[in-house]
Amino acid sequence: MRMRDNDRGAIGVLISILLGFGVLLGMGAIVIDVGFLFKERAELQNGADAGALAVAQTCATAPCLVNKSNYFANHNAKDGVSTVDVVCGYDKGGVLPSCPAPAGTMTDCPAKPAAGVTYVDVHTSTQTSGGDTLLPPMFARSLLGNGSYEGSRVAACARARWGPPKTATTMAMTISWCEWNQATANGTSFGPTPPATPPLSVHRVLKLHTTGGTTCPSGPAGSDGPGMFGWVDDTDADCSVLISGNTYSANTGASADKDCKTALADAFTSRTAVYFPIYTKVTGTGTGGTYTLAGFAGFVVTGYWLPGANQKDWLTNKNECKGSDKCVAGYFVQGLMPSTGTIGGPDLGVRIVQLIG
């Protein structure tokens, strides 16, 4: 029996719907599974970033702790597990193994930095809660000829560096390199990291301004240029300043401003380190005064004596600042500086960590 014209049309429409549904199903499978892959890679990248930063932070202050990478890689995965395939790089303690040659994939870390540059690479890849290293497909097996597809292995890599900063955000207070050099025996004598109590041998009284003249034959000591009292031109409301060049401007006045008095009081009470720039040279006077940057140092404040603000030293239980001098007492420390910035300055005891690439 001949098929009527309208029946042939209905079958044509049905075939078109079925074909269209198959195409849509395939596109849907691709979109969902590819999206799933991108999500997995984002988790792995977050884990690699966090792991690299965590290892670099330990390397900056002590021997590198490689196992820190596993904790942070796993805690950035939705199912709580990731594979940390390689932790490598260069540290002066010789803990980190050398990194393998790049595999030529998009998940490679950047090329190795110059010799002597400290860094760590953390490579992560897929691992499921069941122990599989393949990300299982959600819909891809439904595609024609794809029934044996087992899933994909996704990978990521992150690099972190550590070292002394050449730019950083610090407290808006400064002293000379000569005074830092004398206080630390040329960078060889530091106090312990808080909350440990330091020996009196590392205790120092820094003179922000003195009428006694220079005491350092190698450079400007506690005395500043005329009208300059050891304060940096403060651009923020918390006594912090971004030092981003080789020089920085002076803030006039013998007394600390309200924000810096608050910052000093907080440092004194918390007994935690503050960080400030060290200068090698001072030029100009008053508002035209300029300091030339030497580097950055960490200091624990134990007492201070400034116009309108003073605290008896909690370590020595006395006031060591005499006459018209303006002083801050405490001890220098080494350690990790909680500041963003760039690496590459002279090493005065503090370091920052930076994610690269």
C-alpha cells in the first residue's frame, strides 16, 4: 500500500527530531564533561598554588617542609584528595630535588629561573576518593563509539619564590643602615621569633632623632637631616607606606602622628614584629628630605619614648632614652614578612613569598 504524503512528512520530522536529539545529546555530553574537566583543573591549580606558597613559606624561614604541599592540595579539592606528583626546585639547604625537564604541555611550570634563584614547583594531578587517577566521564560514554572511554587525567603546576624584598608595604618609620649594622653585628645577631623571650644581649635602643650627632663612621646614624625625625611620608591611615623605588620621602615633625602612635602601641602590646625600611643615605631637609633605600628589617618593639607617647621597656623594665632623644627600643628578628611586594633586595633578615606564573 502506498504511503500517503502526510505520513512521509511525519516520518521525516520524526527522523529529524531523533537526529537533532542525538546531536544535542552529544553536545550536552561534551559541554558537561569539558566543564567538569575545567572545574577539576581549577581545583588542582588552587591546590598547587596553595601548596607552593606553603612550602615556600617554610623555606623562607627554616628547612623546606615538602609535605606541606599535600595538605593544601587536598584541602582545595572538592573530594578532599589530589595527587601531588612532584615537589621540586632550589633551596640553599638542599632539601628540594632539581625539577625535571618540561613535558611540553600547557600544564608545565615556567622555565627554570637563573641559577641561584630560590623557588619551588608543585605539580598536582587528579585523584578520586576511590584512589583512581582518572576523572570519570559523566556523559561522554554515551557518544557513538565512545563506550570504552575511561576518563581523563588532569594536571596543574604552580611556582613560588622567596627572598628579601626590594619593594614592600611597611611601617612608616626608618633608621639608617649604619644603626642596623651595629645593632645586628653586620647582620649576624638577631633575636628569636616571638613569642620566645630574647636575651638582653640582642636588645637595642634605636634613636629616631638625636642631638648627639652621628655615632657611625660608615654612614648617617640615628640623626636625620634637618627637620627629619625618622618618619616616612605616610600615605595610608594605618602608619603604613609602600616603598616601591630606590628612594622614599621624609615626614617632618619630631612626634609620630596619631596613626603611627597607634601602630607603635599595637606592636608594643602584641609583641609581634613590625617591618620598616633601612636607609643608606639622607639628602635634603624637612618636606624635601629623601632617604635612599638599603633594604627592609624586622623589629620587635619593647618600649618607646616620643613626644606625647611613651611606654616603659617590657624587656628591661626601664627607660633607656635620654634627654631630647626620640627612641624606639627592641630587637631585630629574621623571618617572613607579611607583605606583598617584589623579590630582589639586599638581605637584611626578612623575606617575602611570591607566586610566579
